[in-house]
Amino acid sequence: MPSKYADGFVKKGDLLFRNLSYFRQYEDNRRGDPLEGFHRDNPDNDITISDPKTGRVLSKGDYSFLNSTNTDLINVFCLSTQHDSKLYEEFDSDCCIEILDPNEFIKKTKIAVKKLISAHKTGLLHREVIYYQDNAPASFDIKNPKNLAFAKGVYYQHQQEYRLVFGNKKAFDLVQQIVSNGSYDFIAEAKKGIPKEKHMYIGKLNGIVKVHYT
């Protein structure tokens, strides 16, 4: 992060969560991804769509299968499992905060999320991001909307991201679509969302973090 935010992070535990719609609309492709909250299955070959009752072919062409969830309602805080000098450059940052005690850090965040009356009953979810190729079989359950909050394309794999995630009360519904790659505008669809951010204060982090400067 930029060093001007380090003091608030360490002394107050000030974590800036943003919803997935924010990142879907972010125009810099180092952070922005219109497919946040989505899994896209985009085979190399043309797809045949047929009536399951009659077997009659309805259409054949270049289609994608999308599993997604409401990105307005899912909030994420992004970290990395790597301390890599290239990430300073990629994110225009002069500071990195190392979490020395991840269990305590996550415990404090869980407590803060639990206090939110607007939070989904699942509370805080956390894990490494799952990177996938859209033309290859998925290694995770793509119909579980809670997994979709951690799904990203392999283009971002070098960031080795770890996420803290919580949803609003109505979060984590599954939406399934078949779209034509020639006419479906992923960026235009992403702009329909409402980007939001929320500061979470989890308490002093002195003793469980270490600040690194470039």
C-alpha cells in the first residue's frame, strides 16, 4: 500500500474493504477485472445448444457459460502471500505490511465482521485466490457462489492473492448464463454494478505486523 496509509493500518487496524463491483469497474487491468465474482467457461470449440427434451439443435456458435453472484453485495480485502519487489511497482506502492501472525489477524477481522448487522450469516471467509483457465476444466465447484468470490483468471496468478471476504445479508445467490462472445459486452455489464467501500477497524496490530518500505 502507499505508506501514507500504514499508520492507520497498524495503529487502528483500518482495513479498506471494497465490493467486487468496484474491481469489475476499475479501468487499470492490474487490479480491475470485469469478471470478478464470475467463472467463465469458454471452450476453444464452438458450442451446440439443444433442447434437452427433444434434442433439437437450437443454436451453434461461440458461446461462454457464466456462473456468477451479485458483486454489489460481496466485500473483499486483498493481500498477497508473496513479498515481491515487482508488486510494489505493479500497485504503485512504497510500503508493504507483513502479517506476522495471520491467525490473530484473521481472528480480529472475524470479530469485527460478526458485529455488523448487515453481514451475511456465514461471516468472514478467507483463503487463497483460485486461478483458472477459461478453456480448461475448473478445479473447484463453480456452482458454489462463495467460491466465485475467490475466482480469478490465470492472468493474475503472479499476484498470489489471499482474500478476506464477507457478504451482505442477501449475498451469495447463484446466477447462470449462456452468452454469445460476439455480442455480450463484459465491460458494459460490469458498469451496471454499484461500487462501494467500507472501512473496518479491527484494533491495534502492533506486535503482529511488520512494515517494510522500499
